[in-house]
Amino acid sequence: MSEIVKTTGADLKAFYKDERYWIDHKGGALWHDDVLLKINGEDVSEPDINSIADDAVIEILSGMIMSKDDSFRESLDEYFTKWKFAQTHTGVVCGIPRDKLEEFKVLVAEMGGKFLA
């Protein structure tokens, strides 16, 4: 991809936990290699995905997704983008004044969303 893919720590972790995206067309496991992310402005090679904060700002700089027999290979940014577009809901990290929190929760509920934290 020509544009750097940006996301949140929460969405990246959800992608890695989505078992449907880690099985190849033959039923074998997929894995990643050579992953380089920018996490809150800092380059991190081969990061521990589970330790990334949900509200971290992530840029996918490089990485490959592949199958054991090499019948499947795709860049991490492209594969993540396909996963992201297949989702019916998206997470949002934002900051609001504390005194507006209850009003915000009501708005989210009215839109059919769920307030998670």
C-alpha cells in the first residue's frame, strides 16, 4: 500500500485475535514476520501485540503475513486493511470533558453503539 495504515492498539489486538484471519485456504495457520510498527511515535520491531495499550496510536510500517507452505503471502498493512473493512463496527478513541461523559454515553447508545470503557 502506498499510504501508511494507522489504527489503534484496540483494533490491532482485535485483528490478531480474530481466528478467521489467521487460517489459510488449506486450513493451516498463518503467521506474521518482519513486523515494524510505530507506536505512539516510536518505532518498535516485532512488538508484543498484547502489551500495546488500547488507546495507542499505531502505524503499520512493515510486515508480512504468510502460510507455512508459502502459498499465501500478503503485506501486513494490506491484510489488516481487508480485515478492518470487513468489520461491521469500529472502535473510536477520543477525549471529552468529564462533565460531558454521561451525555456522550447516551449519544453512543442512541446511535446503536456500545460504550466499552
